[in-house]
Amino acid sequence: MAKIDEVKEQVIIGKTKIVPGLVQEALNEGSAAKDILQAMIDGMKIVGDRFSAGEIYVPEMLIAAKAMSKGVEVLKPMLSAEASTSLGTCIIGTVEGDLHDIGKNLVNMMIGSAGFDMVDLGVDQAPNKFIEAIKNNKNVKLVACSALLTTTLPALKKTVDAIKETGLSGFKIIVGGAPVTQKFADEIGADGYAPDAGAAAEKAKSIIAA
Ligand code: B1M
């Protein structure tokens, strides 16, 4: 079995200690960092499907997530490059009620490498936490909100509404996460939407220049 396939298999079964070494071996074998990342994302899709089918439970999802996070750490230097100039500050977080952070962390890394100074609020962040961060940080140009559950889509809307209601300006709001669509982003009045971390970095740059 190719190392990249082993990475995927070991992520699925949550082998936190083994995955980083396998990721390094896959790199040594010549696999591209983005392909290894995609293999891990595909692995998480299988984990999600097994959860939906009742074959595994929350603890198994959690250890798979930990294993993937450890693998991403190895890839980080290859996926992100330090930009020399700052495009401003980006506040990023997962919305209230939502504990998923792997996708948000990838978006953080990619927007950061596009040239933004990142302020990561973490997961389960109420609208007022985003607002406080906008007020307390200098030169905020972008707010990036992630949601992974259909049940937290309303929290995404609540967050965008609350930020807009403050009347604060000078920044754009982008949203994303598996259940989020361009249509939903438009409906809730977000300035932008991106389907994945790479697209989020592109959107971040283009939207603040518009
Ligand atoms: Co949960 N979970 N989970 N989970 N989990 C999903 C999302 C689910 C699809 C699994 C399934 O049933 N098939 C399902 C949601 C169903 C739905 O809403 N329709 C689900 C469920 C139901 C739940 C619980 C409710 C389970 C329960 O308790 N009964 C519970 C909710 C807890 C909560 O949040 N309140 C729960 C809990 C958890 C864990 C904590 C155990 C763990 C998360 C740990 C962690 O994140 N540290 C977990 C995991 C691991 C998953 C799956 C298996 C993997 C998620 C992941 O990391 N994917 C997931 C199934 C799946 O996604 N296939 C599932 C890899 C990651 C790279 O992809 O996060 O989609 P993703 O990010 C992408 C894009 O979405 C996008 O870019 C990223 C990649 O480039 N993106 C953005 C993300 N944010 C963006 C922001 C942007 C732009 C793009 O701009 C700002």
C-alpha cells in the first residue's frame, strides 16, 4: 500500500501517534502535500459516513480528528508560506454551538499565508466574541466565520446580523463550512463565501481589494 493510502487508513482509525510519521514518509515517497491533505479529508469523509451509518460513535470521530490534526501539523510548512507584507487583520472562528475546527484551522493557515495577520477565536464563539475581537484588534479587514453543522447555520446568520448591526465598518465578512453554500451566504448578507481553504485565501485577497 502506498504511504498516502496508509495515511488515510490510519487517520480513519485515529492513530494519532502513527499518522505524523506516515505523513512524513508519504512526503519522502514523493507525494505532494496537497494530495496528502486531500487523502486525510477523504478519510474524514469516510469517518463521517460511518458515523451516519451508526457504525462508529463520537469518540471515534474525535480521535480521527486528532490524528488528522497531527498530520496537518507536519504539512503546515509546505502548505503555508509567510507573506512579506500584511494585508490587515483577519478574525476567524467557528460559530456558537459548533465544535468543529479542522476546516477552520486549515482556512486560518491558508488566509494567514495569503498575507493576513490572523486572530483565531477558536470554536463555539458567540456573535459578541467576534464583535469584541473586531473592536479590540487593529486594522481588521476580514472576518471569517466557519460552521460545520446544519444546526449551526442559524448561528452563522446570527453572527453576520450582529456584526452588521453594530455599524462597524472597514472589513468584509466571509463564511464557509460543509453545509454553507453561496446561496446561503447571499441570503444571510455575508460579503463572500468559499467552499474550501484554498478558495477562502483567494476570496480573502480579492474581497478586500474590491
Ligand atoms: Co461532527 N459532524 N459532530 N464531529 N464531524 C460532521 C460535520 C457530520 C457531517 C458527520 C456525519 O454525520 N456524517 C455531522 C453533521 C451533519 C449535519 O449537520 N448535517 C456531524 C455531527 C452530527 C456531529 C455531532 C452533532 C455528533 C453528536 O454529538 N451526535 C457533534 C456536534 C458537536 C458540536 O459541534 N456541537 C459532532 C462532533 C464532532 C467531533 C467533536 C467528535 C469531531 C470534531 C473535532 C474537531 O473538529 N476538532 C467531529 C468530526 C471529526 C466530524 C467529521 C467526521 C469530520 C469533520 C472534519 O474535520 N472534516 C464530519 C464529517 C465530514 O466532514 N465529512 C462531521 C475535514 C475538514 C478539513 O473539512 O471541516 O468540512 P471541513 O472544512 C473544509 C470546508 O468545509 C471548508 O474548508 C475546509 C477544507 O478546505 N471550510 C471553510 C470550513 N470552514 C470554512 C470557512 C470558510 C471557508 C471554507 O470561510 C470563512
